[in-house]
Amino acid sequence: MKHLLVTFFFLSSLPGCATVRNDHFTTTSVPVELGNSLAADAIKQLQIQYPPAHTTFNIGQPVLKTDSFGTSLVLQMREKGYAVQTFAPTQPAAALTGLSTHYTVDQPGACLVTGLYRVQLTVGKAILTRAYTAGNNTAIPAGAWAKME
């Protein structure tokens, strides 16, 4: 009976470990200058983790023309020497090469904190995250990059 209770306890705690919830953040659009600044800093971190000219990124989401961060990220990645495949819904999954890459730029949903942004890059199984404050449409890091694998 004792083993059954211990097993039940461990099994009931597993669903809480399976997902990371971001309910207090909302996806937002950013001004062009801020998007460029956020993307430039993200590229610096990618250069540390993944060498240019040896890494291919496969962007797994549509990059809209109105998405200043996404368009700047793809452009700057290519300028730094990365091969970048952008999302195409008709492209078969077998034709995709490189590291699956997704990104999010969001802000806290609460109105108590203004001018705070978070960039989250998912590259393969690794998640890179950094918080920023915005000053004069430039990104000012509000902490170090965090990496979760």
C-alpha cells in the first residue's frame, strides 16, 4: 500500500513538469528600431552558441512583413553568415534541414511594468531567453541570457 501511495504521488506531479506556461506574457509588436536592436542582441548570443557559416536555421513560423523583430532577425542572420530557411506551409517536412527555430517577443500583461520586453528563441531543444527594457527605441538588457535545454 505504501508503494502505491508513493507511485501515485510521483505520477501526479509529472504533468506540472511537462509544460512551461507564459500566461502573464502577451505577444506584442515592437517598433522597427526596437526590433532591430533586439534582433542584433539575439544574433550576438546565437554567434556564441552556433558558429556562422556552419549552421543552418529553419524558421518554423511565418515571418510577416509587419513583424519587425522577425524580419530583422532573418536579415541579420543571413548577413552574419547563417543559412536561413523561412517558413513555407507547402514545403514537405522531409525537405527541411538545419535547426528548427522559433521566436517570441512579448511583454508582461500586467500594467504595473511598462517598457519591459522578453525575447525567447527556441533553437532545436534549447530555449534562450532574455529580458529587456526599452529606452529611446533601443533594447537595454535587463539581465543575462538564460538557456534551458
